[in-house]
Amino acid sequence: MEPVWVYFGVGLLATFVGTIPFGPINLYVVHTTVNKSFTKGVEFSVSASAIEIVQVLTAIFFGVYIDQFLHENAWVQIVIFSLFIGLGLFNLVRNSATVPKQPNRQHNIPEFLKGLLIAITNPQAIPFWIITFAFISQSVTLNFMGDSLPYFLIGVFFGKLLALTLFGFLSSLIKNRLNKSCNFINKSLGSVLILIGLIQAYNYFFV
């Protein structure tokens, strides 16, 4: 049996590397940090990291069943890619430069809840972990069903949090410059969300 630090290290490294490519969660961290604060970005990151643990457990125990469920229930895939396209269009049409900030509005969604919602609806997470587990099994022999699983999950959490916090930290360093181009950030975020939705739609209709 491998020592527990190996499980922690594999979880940390796999999640950190998997989080680095730009996607909706990374962009939301940047968006939140620039438009609100680094603290709000961290709040978003913590909730997204917690959901990553749930997605890992889901991939371990229910990966095969989820794949079968998605193939048998087409409406789930339609809802997911429609949601991403809708969020993308919203960010494309909004104009941050001309809308005054209203920090005292009471109906703003907490960043922690936003992190939960965005992470839960991320269509890439569970397939990513199914592929990652297949890759890991070819490199090292690890028993993710044993007593070492909690250490792997802790590594997953901190790997995700470290990567997202890094995005937030870098965004805060150049926040003043980015504040002058909020429309560009919104349009970039919107474009990425629409692209993800269109890819999911293409896979549903043509693959």
C-alpha cells in the first residue's frame, strides 16, 4: 500500500493541473476578484473546491451509471448546454462600463452560492475525473476505495483551491488595469461559456 502522502500529492497535482486551463470556473474567479474583491474570489473558490470533492466521489462510485443515465436521458444534456449558452449570452450583452455599481443591493447572490452553482453545472468535471483515474491507473497502483481516499480528497480540495486562489491573486495584482476593461472580461467569460455550451450541443446532436 502506498503511503498516504502519495494519495494527497496525486490529488493535489491532478486537480491543480486540471484547473489551470481556462474554463468557466477560472474566469468567474477572475471576474469576481476584479469586480468585487480578492476575498469574494476566495469565497467563490472555496465552494467550487468543495464541489470538486463531490464530483470526484461521483466519478469513483457512479461514473459508469452517470454515463448511462446521460445517454438515456437526453434532456439533462440539453439543460446543461442551454444553461451555459444562456449564461454566456448574458455576459456578452451586459455592459459593465455603463452600469453603475450598486453594492447595497440585497438580492445579489452570495459568491459562495455562485461557486456551488457554477461548479455543479460544469459539464467537464466528472468526465475529466473518469479519464484522470484511467490515466493514473496506468501509471501507479492506487486503491481509491480504501482508507487512503480521504487523503486523496483533501489533496483534491487544496489543489483546486490553490489553483483558483492563484488566478484570483494574479487578478488582484493587475486589478486596476483590468477594471478599465470589464467589458472585455465579461465578453471573454461569455465567449468561453458559449463555446462550452456549443461543444456540448455538438456532441449531443452529431457525435
